[in-house]
Amino acid sequence: MGYVAVTGGQDAIDASIELLREYRSGGKLPVDTEILRDRMKLLIDRVMSEAGLYAPDYAALALKQCEGSTEEAVFLLRAYRSTLSRNYTSRTVHGDEMHIRRRISSAFKDIPGGQMLGPTYDYVHRLLNFSLTEEKEEELQQWRAAFEEKAAQAGEVSLSDTAPRVLDLLRQEGLLEQVQEDRSEPCDVTMENLPLPAPRSAILQTLTRADTGFVSGLAYSDIRGFGMSHPTIGELRYGSLEIEVDYPLEGGGVWYVGEIFVTEVEGLMGARAGGEGIGVGYGCVFGRNDTKAIAMSVLDHALTLSIDSPTSDMEFVLLHGDCLEMNGFISHLKLPHYVTFQSKLDGLRNRKRSLEHEGND
Amino acid sequence: MKETINGSEYNFAFLDEGSKREIRRAILHAIAVPGYQVPFGSRELPIGRGWGTGGIQLTMSLIGPDDILKVIDQGNDDSVNAVSIKRLISATTGVKTTTDAAEADIIQSRHRVPEEPLREDQVLVLQVPTPEPLRSVDAHEAVTRQLHADAEYTGIWVNLFEQLLTRGSPFRGADHPVMTDGRYVMNPSPIPRYDNPKLNQAQCLFLFGAGREKKIYAVPPYTDVKSLAFEDYPFRQEDMSGRKCRLCGAENVYFDEMFDSQTGERFYQCSDTGYCLKRREAQESKEGDKAHG
Amino acid sequence: MDKRTPVMEGKNITVRFGDGCSYCRSHPELEKGRCPVCHTIWGVRDVSFQLYPGEILGIVGESGSGKSTLLKTLYFDQAATSGGAYLSLYQDGQKNILEASSQQKRYLRNHLMGMVYQNPMLGLRMKLSSGSNVAEKLIAAGNRNAGSMIDRSTELLEHVEIPTERMRDQPRVFSGGMQQRVQISKAIANNPPILLLDEVTTGLDLSVQAKVLDLIRSIQEELGIAMMIVSHDLAVIRMMSDRTMVMLGGRVVEEGLTDQILEDPLHEYTQTLVSSLL
């Protein structure tokens, strides 16, 4: 049997792209990127987190462009980012200066500054709400107006919207594992090849940009029995951080350039080998994504252990979770491999012939 | 029987009758072989896996319209997760709920056994995160099933020995494993060791549900349940002596430890909030009687 | 016990990977035990042997000759295709242990046989302290007294020159030689009459090799354990074993007293092996 060489590639591609447009424009209603941005917040958060680019409007645009595929949207944002020059590096942002919207601890009931559930699906019963199919925008807006009024009447919250870290309590008591402070310049894996073994800054950056499902699945395998990093959530907080850059001209000072929303987690676990006290795993991701942030803290900790577990294998964890890399390599399998496969077949046929020959001796 | 939520109709106790019957059959199997983990077709619920779905499925499959339900989380009737579960069950059944352990027919609990001893006509449903006591010995289900079949528990004892050798105590903080009916080593769910002895020769039925791991197991009434311990290190509960509840004055119960971050003062409160409330109500009515008398 | 009653006897043990075909079934002498027609590998082929009380039986052969597969089969890490193994101390030597139930196998592994692997990862639990590694055998034998197990583990580890203060350390932080010594102390924890050793010195420095071999020798003399020692290194076999079997392509091609085999090798392969040693 011979193979027919595939030709006419350009025409096929053009037709395919035309067809994509046809698929994207199905139905009668247009997709408004503003709606995507404001009403599909968690999807936007996920795309920004995996893209490593905080840009809600562009994330919405990307989703519109690719029929809502997170994989493609992340791809679009990453590719776009490559076109931008990096003019500034922000000042270090401290998580304890976060304007908190949600804050919980599974370790302590009472924490200084208090626990605040904030917006969470955790305690929502996941029942399809069929009445939403007939939801009236007007009624919704009325409800919002009433809600805002109620919130205004409740008055200024007496509590400050920032809070000290739960971890500081344990640190003061001397219960945390002692670790060497690392003041070296953080590595940026978008600007240089991931060094191996990777410094912690590279580990954290790689994990926060990694595919949500990959990070969560690996962390699940770890805590279910294949690893040793089952955490108690010391603190999980969600809120906004102010981003500032140094004023570039004579005279100094800082510029406020905007705020970003992040979820930050500190997980309490065992000490690494030879260490004493409570070990800490850290997770921080763009947007509202508790699961990814917690999973990240599990993997951050697992990578400090030298045990025989898939999640403690640095290369296994860090080299396989990037959305672009994993999807790129898997999808490349669809490319023609006619030549390599042909040579594989040839080898197999030769081998079979020679063995038949030997067997007849 | 139908119940309505958000204008949609659901079967009584959410699950369809066929599923409930299947779960009840697994429960009977579990009761017949104490401590044995019966695999079952765990259903998806409107609450997250790992948030008590095993317990909820047990409760849902057992509950009837006249039953009274109590739900607690770490001893607390008002904790968010207990409230969430209670809401789901009462919304889909219309049953009455209570905080009084003595009044409840079914008590669903996460991580505590109530202080008041339960009776023969009561069921305690415990939510289980990790049903497999051998999971730390081998991560593979096929291996741990074989080990149970062979009653081969060396690995668990080795782990306890390791803990003794490296940390000075062979006891786990919570979920300390027990030998049930002299046959199966079982995780009692992450209850404090303080609660372990309550499982032994109890009057009530204990049911354990692990929704994510898809297992049901049971300790029927009047079953021997022995906490694992080396001969020369007898089993020890957490030391609660010298502590007193600052609300109801109870002693010899399991306490939550609290700090006043302002004064740095440390105080104790009953972990079983229903029990604490009941005691305080009794004290108030006694004082009321005195005042009137 | 009669000195001439073997503590272990292997009868026609075969371990095959693949179904075999008419060609390889009728050709016992396959190169590397591999069938050129159906690709079946005859890892161990029709091997019989006797292990006598207190002796050291050496098994030598090149890599892929089936010597380690034979040992792993006897310790149940590898299933046999056919054949049998019998222990005089187990069910009067009547039970084919290769067909034992998982519980029976566990008993045999914990009480009657010890195994020391080339790769310490197979013989030790790297997440546990060395003390617990040794105690595992005691627990498996039914001991539930922690104090007595701590004492016995200390004693066993001292015996192989692991200092008591290293008892709480995990063997993964130990050197290769130390890991092998922990494995040995674990393997003899319940005084088994039989010890199986699979390439235990391979990969160790020469000076460390000598120390480990000395230790094995002294344990053998002290406890009178019968041993089967597998090695590709004829020097190890010469130093340690009373009798030797030479394996090639899954089969035993020659066996006899070690001295005799070294002085007067009959099989062509053994001759090559011996000449390389001199």
C-alpha cells in the first residue's frame, strides 16, 4: 500500500479559517467582550493567570476570538505579550498590604483581623438554577441598586481592610521551620530559560503560570497518598494589591500604575528533611482561584522534599504544566509525520523479513 | 414525594429512589462486615467532593420525613459547612433539625462524636476524608485491598513505630486507627483520640461515608473497637484535665482552645456546641426556678 | 537435621516472558534465552538446585543470564511459569512455595527467608528511619512491644556497624555501603535459615565491597545461615561460596565445588569467565 501525498495546503488552511469564522458566529447574538469581562470573571481570571498577563479586557477579547477556549485564549495573550516591551519593573508588593475581600484560615477559628468568607461558591448548593434562563436584566439591576444601598447603610466597615498574616503568629512563637533568607534577584522565566535546579522564585513563577488543571491534579495526587504535603490552610486571602513603579526621572518617587486582584495562600505542612517545626508552602495566583492557589502551595512545599514522589520531582512538575508547551506539543502530533513513520515501517518490515529468514534455517 | 428548590422539583432527599436503595444495600453490607470498606457508586451532589458528600449520601438515603436531624462540623452546629449541609438536607426533605443530640434520629458529623452517649435508636453518620488506613503504606488501591483481605497490617504498625521512634509518641493527632471487631483496621475519621473510646461497645450505629473515595463502612452497636497501641505504650487520649468550659463550666469533655489576641489570655470552650448550649439552658432554667421559688 | 537434607530445593524452575513457540520449546540453548522466532524470553529455564544447611551457594553469570530472576522468583518478586521450590522447614518440604498464597508467601518472607537486593530502594523503605526498617520485620513476625523492638533494632544495626545515633535517620541519606548493611540487618532480623543476596556489592567501591563481604561472611559463620549469592563477579563468588552454579541464557551450564570450577572449568563459557579472572 502506498501513501498519497497531501497537497493544496494553502487552500485547505484558508477554507479552515473561513469555517472557524462560521463556527464563531453561530446563533443570533453577538458576544460582547464587556459582558465576558464583567460576567465571566472567573474565566477571565483563569486565562490571565495561565497567560501570566493581567489584562481583563484583552482576556475577554481573546475568549471572544477563540470560541471560549482557555487554551487558545492563553495562547493569544502570551503571543500578544511577546510584542510588548517591558519598560518598568514594579516595586516589591507585600501580600500583607492586600485590600482584602476574602480571608479564611482552616488552622485557627480566631485570627487577628477576623475571617471573612467574601464571594465564594464553597457553600452554594450546586443545583442548576433554571429560573436564570428567564432572568430579567432590569430586575437584576434593581436588585443590585438595593444591595448597594443596603451595603451603604451598613456603613463604613469598622475593620481595616488589611490584616496581618496568620503566619506571623506562628513565627513569633518560633514554631515555623527556619529557612535561609534569600535576597537574590528573582529569576524571571519569561526572560530566561528555567534554570535547573530552579531557584524558588522560578518555581513560584512557573507554578502560578501553569495550567490550572495540571497544578490541581498533581496537588491532588500528592495529598491523596502519592506525596507528603497535605496542608492545613494557614491563611487564604483574596483581594487587590497596588502596583507601583519607581519614578524614572531625577528626583525619584513612585508612580501608582494600578491594582491587581490575586488569591494568596499559605499552607502549613511538615518540615523538610532535617528541619524542625512547621513547613510552609506558598501559592499566589492572579484573580479569584482558591483551588489553584492552594494546589500551588502544595507543590511549592512538595518540591522542597527529597522523597520518591512524582510531585517532589522538580523537572516532572515544572516542565509539564505550561499551557502553551503542553498543548503545543500534544497538538503537534497532528502534523504530518509521514517521513518518520515511513522509516519506522521500513525498519519493522526488514526486521520481520530477517527473522522469518532465520526461523526457516 | 417531591420537594421544590429555586422553582425546580427534586425527589425527596435529592437522590432518586434507586440510588438511595443502592446506598442502603451498601450500608447493610457494611453493617454485616464491621470495619470493612464497602465500595459504592458515589453520586455527585450539589456540594463539593471532600466536603461531606459521603456523609450526605448516607443521611439522604436513610432519612424519612418524620426524622429529626442534627448536623455538626468539628462539634459545632453553626459552622458554615454544617449549616450548608443542614440547609441542603432540610430543603430537599423538609425534616426538622435540632442542636440537641438526644433529640436527633440521625446526626451527621465531621470530626467529632457528641459528648452525650447515643442510644440504640440513633445513627451517627461520620464524614470521612481518607477511609483507607493503609493509604500511607501504599498509595495503590489494588495493593491495600489485598492487604485487608490478608489482614496484613504490618505497614500501619510500622508507621506508628516510626512515629514513636522519631517523634516520641505512637499516637496520631486525629484519625488514630482502630481495630474493629478484631478483623479490620479502620480509620475512625479524623475525630480526636478523645472520641475513639466512644466507638467501643456503643449502643448506636456508626456509619462512615467517604464520597470522594467512594467507600462506606460501619461500626454496628455493641462492636469491639480497639485503638491501635503497642503493649508497652497503652492508648492515651488527649489530656483535657484541669480545663473548664468558660461558658457552661463543663469538665472532662473535649475543648476548643482559644486565645484573646488582645490580652493573650488562653481559655477553653466545649467543642460540642449543642452539649454546651443544653447545659447552659438547664442552668438558666434552674436559676429561673430558684428566682421564682 | 540431616546435613544432607537441603534447606531449600528448586525443581525445574522456568520463568518465561512470552508464550513460546514450537521453535523455542524444542531449542533449549537460545542465545541470551531469547527466541528469534516468537521473541519469547526464557529468563530461567528448567533450573534445579539444592541449598544445604549452612552453605553458601554462588550463582555466577553474565547480565541477562537469569541469575537475579531466579533469586527474585524464590523470593516471590517474580512469578514462575512452572517448576517448584521446597523448604525443609515449611510444611515438611511438601509445599511448592512458588504456588503459595499471598499470606503464606508473606510468612515465608518474614520468617524463613531474607533478601538483600542490589538496589537498596527495593529492600528498604526510604521514607522510614533505618530503625523502623529493621523493626518492620519484627512487627511482621507479630511483635507488638515497642521497647523490645527498639532494643532489638539497635542490636541488629550495631551488628552491621550502624551507630545507634543514626537509627532515626532515613537510609536515603546513607552511603551505598551503609544502605546495604541496613538491608542485611533487616534481612536477618528474624533469624531466617536462608538468606538470598542479589549482587549486593555491585556498584560499591572496592574497599566498601570488602567490608560488606566480610560482614556477610561473619554473619554466615555466626548464625549458620544458608545463603545464595548472585554475582556477575567471579572474584566475589570465589571469595564467598562453597559451591557454584554457572548460568547462561537462563540455564545452569555447570555446577560444582567452587574450587573445582575455578581450577577445571568444563563449559566453554565458564572457561572464558575463569580466564578473564586470572
